[in-house]
Amino acid sequence: MEKDIASIAPTSNTKLSYKYQRLRERLRQAVQDGEWSGKLPGERRLAKCYRANAKTINKALNDLALEGLLVRHIGRGTFVAGSEPSEKTLPNKLRHFGWLTPAGQNHSYRYRMYDRAVEMLQQKGHRLTRLYVMTSIEGELMEDTLGPGALHEMDGVVLFSSHPSREFLATLRRRHVPMVMANNHHKQIKTPVVVSDYSHGAFSLCEQLVALGHSRIQLLISSELLPAATAAETGYHAVMNRHGLRTWKPLTVAPGLDWQDLLTGDDRPTALVCVGGPLAVEASDQAVVAGLVQPSMLSISALAEPGETLMAERSITAYEVDPELIVYWITELLVSAPFSLSSEMVVVPGCLRDRGSAAPPMSGPSPGSHAPDSAVI
């Protein structure tokens, strides 16, 4: 039964700048109130009822589809999520998945995880191929990262430690290519995600440092692991507040950090918690340059990426997640993705491995000193 959409009152949010944004919110409200269910009318009908042009309608519907509220099928129409006709793939059908590897990522532990994923999918009767792709100057996967031919051949893709642009994810959604993001997520678009438990990792490492007597603990986050790694701030703040310690502003570390300024002076931290193995190694090397050669002078610990071996090689205390569990959940979500457009997030816990790089602090500056004001260096 058709509804007179023009009679639906606008939402109370009058600060939305563009017409399509206001239209989007009216459509959202109509769906949430149950005024629309199942298949929506065509864009021309919606445009007529809303007294808007088809382009504006299309943009509003695309936004709601990216959020997962609607599902759009080329040639079949737009549906409220969960009401679209089933297109289940037969369980025994061979499916071909792609593992996207941005050019320049040559970490051996990521290759090992890919090889393990190949084995797991083969056991399920499916195939996985590594696809080397180019990124923008900012390191993002762009809208045209995969051409129509590659997208047509893929039954799903894994985005491991990648930074997909909104446009790239929108392309995958429009073409109904299942995706699983691993080791990261997107701020705006929800997708199936598998990540390490950054929050619990930071909590565990900071608790150990406080137990050793540290009160000036600095959290450093590698910019390459954003936005997922910001979850470490939750664990850090929980420990510092729990023990009544003054929190230092977490630093997002990009190339060009002035380590000399961070590691010297009367207000320097006595312990660093580094999110990212390479960042912990760099911190360790810089500590030696600054003359802080003993763990008691500067304790360093890390939240390592799954499968990373740097921490064991450099004897750095770390919170580590079993890469086998990460790969298991990647393959599970990937195989089940065609049956659902849900945006499940699997957070995989790890354990703390003490390798002696954290020790009780030497006597130094008084507790409560705080770090530099800048959050990004």
C-alpha cells in the first residue's frame, strides 16, 4: 500500500545542511516507526511524494544503505534490511575470496596469516587469493581500487590492516560483495570486523606497571593502527583512574616524533605503553640513544599485532593475541557474510607475556607530572 510520504513531518534536527540529509532523516524515521517495511517504492515514486529530484532521493537511500538500515539490489529495488528476498548460496558451492594487500606491506607475519587463511578456507571447500592493490598518498583504498572485473569474480574480500575509504566500502556494498575488516575498522561504515582487544591489552599492561610502582605512564599509539587502536585509551584511563593517578594525554605517533623531547627532562614518563610492535622497537632504540638503557630507567611494553615476532626477538613485554584465533574468525565471518548483512565485531582477547622490559622505576620526578599538551606529534 502506498503512503503519502510528503505528509510525514521532518525530524527535529533542523541543523542538517543539505536537502538530502534532511530527506535521509525523514526516511530513517519512517522506517524506524514501521511506516515503511519490505520493499520501498521506486525512486521516481519517492521523488514525487517527497517533492525532491531523483538524484537527491538516490543519495539519501545510499547513505541509509551504507549504514545497513536498507539493502539495495541493482534491478530489484530497495528493501528494509532483513526483508529482502533470500539469495542463499548453496553450502557446497566453491567460493572465491580475495585477501587485499596494500602495496608496500611486506610483513612476514601477515603473509603467514594469509597462508593459514588459505588452509582454513580450503578445508571449507573455498579458495582465497592475495590481491596486491595500490593506495592513495594517504594510504587509503580508493573507490577504483578493484575494477568491475575483479569485483565480479570475488565472492568476498578480506581487508587486513587496511584503510578503506568510504567510497571503496560504498562500492563493495553497492555490488553486494561481502567483506571482513581485520585489525581495523571504519569510523562511518559498519562492516564485519575482527580486532584484537586493545582495551584489555592496555589495561593489563598498565596494571602491571602500576603494580611495579609506576605512576607516570605514557600511552603511545601508532597512527598506522587507527582508528581501531584508540580503544587502548579506554583501558589506559580505566587503570589510571582506578588507582587515582593523573592521566597523561595519549599520543598518536606519526613519523617525525621528537623522541628527545619525550624521553628527557624532569617531567619525562617512567614507562611507555606502545600500541604497535614497530613503535615499541623504535621507542626501545630511542631510549638507548637517550641513555635510558635499563628497564628501571624507562620501562617499555607493547600491544603487538597478531602474529608479530618482533617482541620476542627484542625481549619486550607485550600483550599478544593468538593469530590462529584472528584467522579463524576472519574465515568464519567471510563464509557466513553472504547470508547476512550484519556488522558483527569479534574482539579477540590475548595474554600478557612478561619478557623483562618492565621493572620498578628508579627514583625520579615526582608523581603526577603530565605529558606535553599535543595529542599528535
